[in-house]
Amino acid sequence: MVCLSVSPVAPASCSLVLIAKSEMFLGGVNENSARRTEMKHGLSLSDLLEGGLACGIIGFDADRRIIAVNTEVQGLLAQLSPQLLRHSLEVLDPPLRAVIAESFATQRSIPTRQIDLQLQSGTQRLAVATLATFDDSSSGVALIAVLVDMTAAVKLDDNLRRLNQLASIGTLGASMAHEIKNALVAIKTFFDASKPEGGQSGMEGIVGREIERINSIVGQMLKASSATATDPGRVQIHGVIDQTLRLMQHQFAEKQIQVHRGFYSSHNEIEGKEFQLEQVFINLFLNAIAAMQTGGDLRIRTELKQSTKAGGSQDHLLISISDSGTGMPPEILAEIFEPFFTTKADGTGLGLPITRRIIEDHQGTISVESETGRGTTFHIQLPVLG
């Protein structure tokens, strides 16, 4: 008897045990012999191929020709069954061919081994196991290969690693927030004590407000680490944008960037957290500055949009932020909201993921369109108060 147990990494439907005499499988099996074997063991090759398994199965005779495939193989290898049947194993992709050739050469079964196939649709990760059996009639070797798609499992593993990284950053962030909070108390105390009695200048006002903003951000980090949330208030988005532009006017001036502001919405009040929304615009403006050469243009436009839902209509403020920068190709555009993805040498890859999270926390959406050499536009939609 021969036995193949597919590795536990395979889907449950592929965790099977094939038990049969060598005459039951491949290579010189006549119809009567196969029928007798089916009656004796209750399992046939046709049962195996048509059993609805979520794995691909390829059968080879002793001359290394493909004599049986199931429908799952077509999806895994991007090759139609007629293209494979009665052909030599040479028609298979080199990584898969190498595993099967090794099993033939050693006349031994190979436990689960992972390989990567380069298909037109991208890289396909497969787990491959082989079952080699001796055929008494021809003294050759018949072989069955079991293929399992591991692409989704690899992506899941990558996502789990990313979540672990985020969890570690969250823990580190909470610890750092405590330390920053302590230092900020001393800074704020000194600043308050040094303010002139007759009022404060424009620069002192900006510094004071930024201290408050840092204090708020640190407070949010600490509260997030203890699973609490700050209460939102009524926020004028036009005011938040104007304040952010004033705050960053030095960066714009350094690169001679012209800012074009068009507030065309008659309503811009939303329910939200002002400092968080300010952080959104800081992140987007910094990205725009980095993408533009000296003398670029930044355009900010707001307008009112109405969307109809089952419960009625809802007005949204559409904010479009466009730059005249280098733009992005599709492969980068698809990744920019992913944590830790960055094209900057000194970037963290967290600015845009944090931006999206803040927008989503405000019941809004953010999208982006870009083309290489033609700039980038971010679109933000936020529900406005009635």
C-alpha cells in the first residue's frame, strides 16, 4: 500500500490520504484491473479527479506523460487541460517540472514543497507534493502531483506581519506619548510664563497654537491606547484649511509654490476633531510639496455634493487637492494607502494610512487620481451638518 498525506498548510478539502495498490494508479493499468481495484478499495482515479477537491491533481505514466488532470489545474497553471494531456512533463513551468522530475529520478514521493510560478497574472505560489508508486507490469514509476494555491496564504501571512508591526508601533507610540507629554508640560509652562502682558505677536500666537496641537495629538495617542475616544465638535473645514496654509506658508515660499484656493461650497461645517483634520491637510500638503519642482502650483477646491441614500439625501463637502507634481504610475498608486509603503528615502509610509483612517473616522472617504508627469489629485468627501 502507498499513502500520501498532504501537508496541513493545504486547505482542509485537500488534506486527504490516498490509499491504493500501485495497479490502481497510473502506467499500464487496464480497465478490468482498475475496476477490481475500485471494488476492493472503494477509490478510483476518476473519483480523485472529480471529487471537487480544492487542489490540482496531475497524473503521469511511467514515460513521464501527463495522462490525467482535474479542472483545478487549469486555474492554477493558466493552461487548459487539452494543452497538458498526453504531453511530456516538459510542457510544465520549470519550477514545477523540476519537482516532478526529481520525484521520477529518485523514485520517491516528495513531501510538500513551495514553488513560485511566473504567470501573466503575476506570481503564483504553489505547494506541491508528489506520490510515486511502482508499477509491477512495467517496472517503471507512475506518479501523482498534488498542487495547492498558497498565494492567499502568503498574503495573509504578510498582512499578519504588518498587523504585528502596527501593534508594536502602537505600543511604542503610547510609551513615547507619555514621555512627550511630560516634556510638553515644561515647554508650555515656560511659554505661558514668557508671554508679554500686553498681548502676543502673530508668531507667538502660532507657537502657542502649535503647542496646543501637539498636546492634543499626544492626548489622542494616550486615549487611543486606553481604548477611549475624544468627543467631536463642530468644525469649519474652510477655517482648518486656511490655518494649515498659514502654518505651512514658509514651506510653500521656499519652493516658490503658488497656492490657488477656491472655496465654492456654501456649507463647510462638519462634526469632527479639528486637530485631526488639520493633520490630514498637513500630510497632503507635505506630499504635494515633495512631489513638485520649484515654481509648482497647488490647487484647493471645495464644493457641495448631494448623494441619495435609502433614508434620504445627504450633503457632502468635496475637497479636491491637486498638485502639478511628477504624478504616480498605477503600481504605486495602488499601494499608497498601505502602511509602511513609501517611495521616499526618509519616509515612514504612515502619513497617508493615518490620513485615510482620520477621514474614515469622520464618516468620510478619500480617493486619489494620478498620472505620471501630470500631477496628483486627492478627493475627500465629508458629510456636512444641516
